[in-house]
Amino acid sequence: MTVTPSELARIAVMAADEKKGSDIVALDLKGLSDVCDYFVICSADNARMLSSIVEEIEERIKKNVGLDPLSHEGRAGATWVLLDYGSVVIHAFLPESRDYYRLERLWGDAPRVDFLS
């Protein structure tokens, strides 16, 4: 099944929202990055919630479009989990790690896409 990067990002945002992820942001990096088309960034209140959000994102993407991440970083005991789907890279953080890395600031020129409206 072929899925657009925008559709993939939307599925990830909706899954994070379903599991009560907070401060969910989708950044459109087309034309700004050679790495991917979208970053999806969200926060979780604690490690258990972080794991639940990441699992929901993976399950929803697998169920809806049949894709597994190309790679993932930061599972057990992590404060930041990265899921790489090629055209979409998902970052799930605990608040202190998100504040430290400030990806939204680093990619401040990237337009935000509101998939929750």
C-alpha cells in the first residue's frame, strides 16, 4: 500500500493524541531537509506513557498502511524515542529531554501542520 508522507504523519499524530501525548507538533520539512518530509514530535508525562504512545504509533501505522519503522532508537529506560519511517521521523520525549533538545526551535523555519483540527 502506498501512503503519502502527510498521511503517515497524520496517523502518527492521531495515535499520539489517542494515548494522551501532549504538545504534539508536526513539522513540514519538505525543502528544508534531505533526511525526511515530516517530523512528528510529542511529549509524555512519564516513561510508561512514553512507551504506550510509541507502541500505539507503531501499531496504528502497521494496521493502517502495513509499515514497520526502518529503525528505532531509545527504547528501554529512554527519555527520547525515535521512530524512523523514512519520509516521517517521530520523536517522543519526556518533557526534560524535549526541553533540552528543542527540535521545534532547531527547525523553527519549518511550517507546523495541524492534523488534529
